Amino acid sequence: MARALLNRLMTGFAGILMATLAWGVLAFGGVYPWAYWPLAAASASLGVWAIVKTHAWHDARVRALARWLGAIAAAVGLQMVALPYAWLDRWSPSVDRFLRDYQIGYLPAVRHPLSIAPASTAVALALFCAFALLLLGLVRGIRLVRLEWLVSALIALGLSLAIFGVIQQALIKRADPLVYGMWRPGYGATPFGPFVNKNHFAGWMVMVLPVVVSYLVALVATSQRPRELDWPGALRWLASIGGGRLVFIGVSLLIMGLAVVLTGSRSGMVSAALAFGVVAVLLWRRPETRIARRFVIAGGVVLVAAAVLWAGLGATLARFEQATGALGDRWGAWQDTVRIIKDFPVFGTGLGTYGYAMLVYQTVDRTSIYAQAHNDYLQLAAEGGLLVGVPAVIAMAGIGRGIWRRLASSDEDVLTRWLRAGAVAGLIGIAAQSLVDFSLQMPGNTVMFVLLLALALHRPHRRLAHAHRI
């Protein structure tokens, strides 16, 4: 009775979690309000349910994580508190200077928040709280999900997105392709698949691909290999269920990798290569993968080469030859961002207000607005200042220490250990892309990021270990 109830809970929770992930991706990456508000509501609901169901507050690790995330939320909340104008002028005088340049006919109010655009900060705070609740719930709630089922669902979703993007790229030969054949995104965006920006599609794949590769490693490490190494024996093995499964995952990786190359996203390709490199390092260090090592690394080389050749070696190299110009434009935006940081060093401009600040501070290419800094770390410093930046750094340090401890654990089954490694590789990959892009500012990508954090941090329940075996 209890076992049947547990299975129903696992199935229902996992299904809703995957539906939430799929919605965030398929709804244009969750970039529009009609998409991100339902996504936030579903994320918060899943998080609260998992917190209550697993009694997460009894876990010291979850309580510590809640304190770190709560400190960030409180700091952002302080940016929205309306202060007497005399206090505001003393503590953050740049707010008044900005408003005088930004607003026509500006008259100082009796009170004003530290944020230069409080409504935008309120939206950013609401989204942060929703995704924080999801993370707190998933750190323990992920044990209600069969990890093999979860990865299989991610492969199905990623493969579908890749096929859609590849077909779209092949059939739609126009300067301004439409998303789903009917929606034209603004601001000169370059859509790919359901995303309004090709870099954001690549960012989502950067997080998913290492998890799939690590799943393949676990399968190879634990699968029964052919008794005879001749061609007939190998063919018989490939025709078996286990061999066919490996072939399917390998082909899926090839198509997903091809989609990343076809985006032409330089940051996506470099970040994916870095994530694969992390998996390769772990492969080399772990003794249980000696047999899997050659298979997976050789397959990875073939995958990358095939994807690049299929997409076109000349076109791929041409994209990297243009990198200097793109970095030059972003360098100018980064210099403007540094000016914002110098003027708002302590309290920042307010989370979610970078686009407003650049209406005054932008000096490079005034024909279009830099609504994002194309560097999430600089943007956080500009919007959050020390007020938000300090608790954010403390949270990242604490989370990093927790992940390191879980990676060093030796009491886990092969699947859990390698999926954790894949999640860490995906986190490193997206962290690298965030140096020159802003994929994580897409709510649909943020949900995937939260899932990776939960996979990297979670501690599997011993009584549910059977559900995690291959």
C-alpha cells in the first residue's frame, strides 16, 4: 500500500516537473510575461509541495540553503523600500542623478526606493523567490524521481528541440525567421527552435548535453558487453536492447550537438566543449570507467567532428573569425556597465533594471539598446551592488562547497554518481557562457539550471536506492 502510494507520488511529481521544464522551453524560453508567470507559479508550487512532503526543514543542508537564498531575497526587497528623499540622496545619490536624466519634467518625490525601476525589481524578486522555492524543494524532492526516467525524458525533450531547430534552420532561408512559423521576435533577435535567441537555445543544450553524456557513461560502465569482440558478436550486441539503447543515446547526442553547432553560437560551442572536457577529466580519474573511457571519449571526438562537418566546417570557422567584432561591441557595453557599478556601488540600480540604466549610461552603438550586459556577473554587480552581491557570493560559495562534498562521496550507485558529475559539468558550462551571454536570464533556462543544482546537491535516500539503479 505504502509502496504503491510512493510510486504514484514519484510518477506524478516527476511528470509535473518535466511538464514545467517543457513549458519553460517551448513557450519561447519563458521570455514573455504570459509564459514566465505560469512557469513561476508551477515552480513555486512544486517547490512548496516537495518541501512539505519531504519535511525538508529537518535537513540542515536545506536550512542553510534557505538562509542563503533568503538573504538574497531580503537584499532585493530592501531595494524596493521607499526611503525619505534625504536618506536616498545621502546613501545612493546616483538615483537622483539618473532620474533627472531619465524622466522628462522630473520632480523629486517625498520618498523613492533604492531601485531606479521598482516595478521591474518586483518582477525579478517574484521570479527569484519562485525558483528558490523550487530549488529548496528539489534538493530533497529529487529523491521522489527515478533518475533514469528523468534523464530519458530530458533526452526526449532535447532531441525533439534539436530536430525542430535543425529542420527550421534547413527549411527557413530568410533573414528574419519566425518562431513556430508565426511569431517574429523584436529587437533583431535570431531565433532557433522555440527560443527567440540562438544563444539561449545553445545555453539550454549546454546544460543538458553533459547530463546525457554522463548517463551514457553510466550505461557503458554497467552494461554487459559482447563476449566475443568480432564483428558478428558486436552486431549481435548492438541488436540487443542494451546495445540499441546506447546507439539511440549516441545518435541523440549527435543530433543535439549538431543543433548547437548550427546555431552558430560561439559561446554555446565553447561552453559545450568545456562541459565535455569536465566529463572527460572525471572519466579519466574514476577507476570504474576504464572500459567506458575509450568508448565515450572516442565517441565524443566522432560526435564533435561529425556535427561540425555536417554544419559546415567553413561556416563554423567563419563564425569564430567574426568573434573579435562581437567582443568589441560587448567590451563597450561592459565598460558602460562598469560606470554603472562605480555610480551604484553599494545598493545597485535594482535587480532587473539594467535595461533602464543603459538608456542613460550606454555610449556604444546608440542605434540599439543593450537591455542585458552580456555578462551576468557584471550585470549582477550593477543591479545588486554590494547589497545583493555579498549574499550572492556567500550563497555561491556555500553551494559550491556542498557540491564538492557530494562529488567526493563514495557511497552512491554508478548512475547517481555520474548524473551528479554531468550536472556539475553543465553548471560549469553555463557559468562559462554567462561570461559573454545571458542565457540564465531566460526563465525557461533558469528552471533547467535549478534542476542541475538539485542533481548536484541532492543526497539520495537509501530506501529509494533501488529506484536509481540501471
